[in-house]
Amino acid sequence: MTATRTILVSGDAAAPMVAAATALHAARQGRRTLLLAADDPHRTLDTVLGTRLEPEPAVYAPGLTVARIDEQAAFRRVLGDIGGRIKPALDLLGAEPLDPEELTALPGTARLALLRALPAAEADVLVVLAPPPAELIATLALPEQLERYLARLVPEQRQAARALRPLLAGLAGVPMPADWLYEGRTKAAAALAEARAAIAAPGTGVRLVTAADAHPFEELRRIRAGLALHGHRPDAVVVHGALPDAAADSADPWLAGLARRRQEELAGLAAASDVPVLVTGLAEVTLEAVADRLYGTGPGPAPLDPEPWTVEDRLAEDGLLVWHLPLPGAERADLDLVRRGDELVVGLGAHRRVLALPSALRRCTVAGAGLQDGALAVRFAPDPALWPRG
């Protein structure tokens, strides 16, 4: 069962406090809530809650259960699923399989464990203490990337030739892939589809957390652009540790000046952002106080749909089709575009996405591109050899 509302909390050292306060608020609203630690190697969330989180969900407060993802157990489970399949090959090579006690999770296992946990959560609200923003963006992009690799390396249509494999093996003189490979492909494709559906569900959102004194606005811009490239939009930005308003009237000139600068920065962030900006102060130190300051008695920020990517027909005016890709926060210097067959590869700083071209654009050549006001416009001119005449 996919949670009706999934909030991925990502950011700096205050993210555990914000995640816990968010989950507590949802539970106090009468919704069954699960708080899940997906990236917390130092158990900071345990310290915030005052309890040790285990893989099995435990009741923390009325309506609120807490748990952590066991990366090691997830890794062993995956290897256990395929261990029986590869044992004949290991026996043939004379290799001994590893004992479970020897297995240590490999880099990237945490991403896969999080993706498996999202569609499996049974709650009205799932609040996840997620990895830092760069790692989270990579995790959200992973199902689409793996689906593409799977389609290229083990095409689904090859399964239709199962009855011909013995004949093909005889003709080619080499063994054909075993049935378990295609069975594994089917299972992997189903798991990726589940994860992708959970990520793309209307109730899934990212909540970014940053410190008031970190001057994070350039970093937030880049994070926002990376999320937009993969079709995601934060539902809120939480700025923590803000000075009280009264500090601007302090008799201490240094404190008053600092408070006014922080107020101007927050006002600028709120004015430049199309998502809610929530603020906590230095006085809020308990989960209840943080929850009250952030959300009050209301339900909290609603998930925001990503802006649609549309194709504009300008054939009559200037003979072009224009593909509009909203990328708020993107800068021209970070942008890289490559046309590859029926795909467009878009690079944005450290992030990269391979996009399948809409059908009409596949019969066109790229005529140029421009980035303005956070929107990328890629111009396509019809290819006379492929475009219908008249």
C-alpha cells in the first residue's frame, strides 16, 4: 500500500528535528503516521526522539510509529533472492558463496533500500528522514535510469523468443540466457515500476531544511533546479534558527544589524520562491514547539505538482516546434544539451537526465535552445525528409 502522503525531509543537521516535528504534527492531526529514518548513520533522529529506532515499527506517540531502514538486511535479502540462481555457476567455477555474516552492504544499497521502502509503507502519512539533497535527487532519479538500462540490456521483447532459444543455441553454438534471467528482469521491472509510482504520486513531496545563518540561497537554487530536472518540486523550505523579530530593535548595534540582515534575506527568499517558506526560531527546542511554529493547527503545506513540460506549435509563425522545460533555478553556465537519436540528454551541473522526445519532435532537427526566467526552450525544425508534406 502506497502512503497517501509522503514527505521526504532533506537538508542540514536540523533535518531530523524537522522530520520528527512534521511526523508528530501529522499524528496530532489524526492521521496514521510512520516516521522512517532512511539516512541517519549517527542516529541523530534517535537522539531527537529519545528512543532507539529499529527496523520493526514501534509506537512512539498516539498515531505515530517510528522505524529505520536496515540497509544491511536489505542487501542480504537481495543477495538471498539471487543466491540460488547463481549457485550452479559458482559451483562450476569452484567458488564458495559468501556466508551471510561476511556480507557488507555496497555503496548505493541505501538508495535501493529507500526505494523499496516507499511503496511498502502502510500509513496515511509517511515522513522520511531522507539523504542530503544531492543524494536524494540521485535516488529519485534511479528508477527511471535503471528502467532504461534494463530495457537496453535485457529487452522485454526477447522473452517472446523463449521457445526458440534451444534452436538458436544450436545454431549459434553458444548457450542462450537461462529463464531465471528473464524472470529476474520481470521482477526487477515490477519493483522499479512500484518505486517510480510512489515517487511520482501526487502526494509525494520534498521538504528542504536549511539554517538561517548559512546564506543557503545559491545552494537552494541549485537543489531546486536538480529536482525540477527530474520532475520534482519541493512543497516547502524550512529555515531554522532564525533570530526573533525583537532582535532587530536590540540596543546592541551588532545584534540589531544582524537581525535586520536575516529578516531581509528571509523576505527575499520568500519573494523569490513559489513554494512556502517556513521558519523556526532559536526558542523552539522541543518537537511540540517546532511543530507548532512550523504548522500551527493547520494540515501543513500541500504537495505541489511539477510544472508541465509542453510542446508549443509555432509552425505557422516561424516554422518551429518549441519544447518548454521549466527548470526554476537553472543557470546557463550549468546547462548541457545533446541530441541522441530520439532522445535529448539534458545536463544541469552534477545532474543528468535522458529524455525521450515527444513523437512530433523525433521527426525534427534541433534548431537552437535558450534559457530564460528558469525555463528552457528547445527549438525544433521539421526535417523535410521525415515530415509529412502539405
